[in-house]
Amino acid sequence: MALATSGLRKTYPGDVVALDGLDLTVPAGTIFGLLGPNGAGKSTAVKILTTLSRPDHGTAAVAGLDVLSQPEEVRRSIGYVAQKSGADVQATGSENLVLQARVHGIERAEARRRSHQLMDRFGLVETAGRLVKTWSGGMKRRLDIALALMHSPKVVFLDEPTTGLDPEVRADLWDEIRRLRDLENITVLLTTHYLEEADQLTDRLAIIDHGRLVVEGTPSELKDDMKGDAVHIELASFEASSSAIALLEGSLALREMVADGKNLHARATRGAEAVPQVLGALSAAGIAVQAVTVNRPSLDDVFLRHTGRRFTKTETEIES
Amino acid sequence: MTALSHATYIAGRHTKALIRQPWYIVASLAQPLIWLLLFAQLFKSVADLPGFPTDSYIAYLAPGVILMTAMFSNSWNGMGLLDDMESGVLDRLLTSPVHRSAILTGVNIQQTLSLAIQALILTGLAIWLGARFEGGVLGLAVLGLVSILLGAGFGGISMGTALSIRQRESVIGMNQLLVLPGVFLSTAFMPASLLPGWIATVAKYNPVDWAAVAAQEALLSTTPNWGIVMGRVGLLAIFSTATVLLGTGSFRSYQRSI
């Protein structure tokens, strides 16, 4: 396990409970997502794991090191990209990277070499010598990630890394994060409030609400748990629907069938596998079909099921 | 050892920022220049009083003004730390293995460099205006040392305040409470024999006075009493070490707040 927490609890002044007994385990070499609305406790969990903050109760370990008793060792093993850029805007990109390397005990020549290498990798070579305050938001974000990678950490924390970025920049960043896992076997823990990001980027994800783990699994597992995909079949006539139900009732492909005029609504564990069977059976029985649609359950459905609220309702600024 | 090398890396960061804004050193000279020129005129006749240690008031005043410059510039160190808190630089540093004390002492090192430039200009000006410094280079070295220690002490208080209270107002308030009263409750501008009794008593416990006494003794006296100088330097070293340790300890308070 790259990361493990047990019973983490943290209360801020004014009895604001940020974490209320959080248990998490993150396997090494995965991109792990913490998904939750603002104020769910994601950032607090990351701050405790990166030794910035201390829990009131509970334990947390990073790469097998205890965050409370071995903070120095933890800091040597991690890279941290906070929500706010951590770069010094009054310095150049190279100066930022070299300072970061130096405090990690890397010699000056090696620090320069590695700084150049990372600038090259992140397409920042041309601006490396310019003050960071003149850089664009996307460039600053890439510098933040380069800063986190300077000392070749085992675990990288990304706290809402793509908030406020353009869609293209976001897609580039996703590729970069995947490369961390694929090429360097780095464990990535990222927090997000974008459902799409959690769905597409993470290997496993934990939904957090009110400082607790609500549910954890791979994005597909969580969605499969939703009793499968929604299948909608539009038949050619009203009369056909009752005979279609009678025909399909016995098959294992569809469940929870409901007729609505000439439409049939049902659920299938795997919609794509159910549709050919269903269409074959209907065609053999001479029942004409006008349209079929399959909708995968979304993480929004998962959130709704486990918390009783729609994720998109809890987030006003959400965008896909 | 790590603490020291980390402090030089942090000092490098602040020094590069300062080199990019050289006018800042000149701008921050305005205030001590006004003090030096105005006060030297205003209190000129004080030097005629019996028992005054120097012929010209400006010679007596110059070390005091340099000490005050060290106090003023370092007492804003907390503001820089608040900027780093807001920008996220501090959190990035705190998740790295950087030695906590280096975040404070790195700034002190950079302040020492800019103070050295300012002190040379102020001393040169004082000599040009007729001041004589009997202690010579050694006396100036003592003035430099006590300025660094006093500045580090006030820097530690300022940064400790910033980390514990995390508001600009608290740093400003602390400066207003400490810097000018600290100067005027000492022998920086007026010898002990001419101070009201209660101020002379308070001054004995005032780090600003320790620095002023050591600097004046080394710089103005033809035969300095090195026992007095070393005693005050020792007290100042304790003061600055204590405030830097307290400031470093305040990272705990910051850690609890986030």
C-alpha cells in the first residue's frame, strides 16, 4: 500500500469537523481519486498525508512511513501540488526548480541538469529564465508538477490540479499524470470535484462526504454496482410493447422492465451485451424496433445512491 | 549544518528578488537618512551638555539609526511570510525537508546583506558630516554584529507573530508596539546619564539598549571596555536565538490551523 489512513479525525476551530474518521488505502502505482463536494474533507486529508497538517486522532502512513513520527522521511518521499500554485512568482522557473532540488539535498550541478530535463519534458524551456509572474496559468501548473517531481518522489499529491484550466490544458495534464504512473510507477493521489475527471483519469476512487469515506472502488465497479446500464427501446407501435415484455420477461438480459407508451425502459448489467440479444429476440418474434439507447450509469448516480444527494446539486460551479 | 546550508538557499531566493528591485534598498534608505539628518540638527546642542560622550551628536546618533534600520527592516519579515502563505510557497516549502529555522534565518541573511550596504552609506554620510568614530573598523564590525543580532531578534518576533496570528494587522501592530518604543526606551539616541531615571532602568532590560551600548562602546570610545561590549553581545545572542527558536516553534501553531 502506498498510502493508508485509519480513523483520521480533524476538527477546525469553531467545531468545524473536516474529517470524521476517514479510512483509506491506496495501492502503489495507481492514480487514486478523492472525489467529493467542496468542504468534504479532501484537502484536509491531503494536508495530513503531506505532513502540512496534523490530525486530532487516527493514523496515516505514506510509503510505509508514519506521517506523525517520521515527517522528515515522508517529505523526502512525496511531491505535493497544492490547489494554489506553490511557485515563487518573483523568481524564474529555473530558480524555483533548483531551490526545490537543493532543499532536497541534490547537488547544484545535478539540480541544474534535472531542472533542465523537467523544463524540457513540460515544454517550459523557452520560458525557464523568465519570472514566473509572467507565465500563463497552464504553464504555472506544469511548473508546479515539475517542482513536485524534482526529487523523484514515490507518491505525488495533486490537490484539484485542473481547477480553472482550459479543457485542452486539462487534457494535456491528464496525459502527464498518466505518464507519471505508467513511466515512473509513481502513485498519484488526486482530489477533484469534477466527475468526468474522476471517471476518466483515476484507476480507483473514493467518494468522500462530510469527512467520511462513502464508497470506494474502480470507476467501473462503482457504476456496475448501480444495477447496470439504463436501456431504452422504442418500438414501432403501442400494441407491441406488451408482447415485447412478455417475450423478454424470461430472458436474463434485462431487468426492471417498464412499458411507457411504445417505449420500454429497463436495466441491464452490461447494456452493450444485452442489446444484441434483445434485438435478436425481438426480430425473431417479428416485433419492429425504431430506436435503442443505452446510458451508462454516471458517478453522479453513484453519489446520489450513497449520499441521497445529487453531486451536481452540491456543486454550483461544476462543469463537465 | 543542514540548517545552515538550507538558510543559504533560502537567502539566495530572497537576495535574487532584492537584486531585481535594487531601488528597494535606496527607497528604504529614505527613512534612516531623514532620521540621521533631521535629528542631528534638531538635537545638535545636546552634545554640548556636560557628560555627553562625543563632541558631535551625529557620531552618537549614527549607530542608533543603523540599529533602528536593522529593526525596521527585519520587523517586516512577517509580511513576506504572510505573502508566502497566501501564494502557497510556504506550504510547498513545508512539505519539503527544508529546515524550519532556515525559512526565518534565510531572510535574516538577505537582510544583513542589504543592511551592510545601507550602513556603509549612512556611516560614510555621518563621517562626511563631521562624525569621528574612534573605534575604527573594529568598532564598525561590532556595530554590524549587534545590528545582525538585533535584526534577527526582531525578525524572529515578526515571523512568529505572522505564523501564530496569520494577519497583516498583527504584524503591523507588533511593529508599532515594539520598534519605536524600543528605540526611545534605550540609550540609542540619548546617553543614560541624560535619560529620566525610569527609562534608564527599563533600558537595562531592553535588547535595543544592549545593542546600542555595545556599538557605542566599541565605536565611540578611544579605549573601549571590551567586557561591556562582550557582555551585551552575549545578551543579544541569547535574545535573537530565543526569538528565532520561538518563531520556528510557531510553525506548529500554523500547522494546527491548516
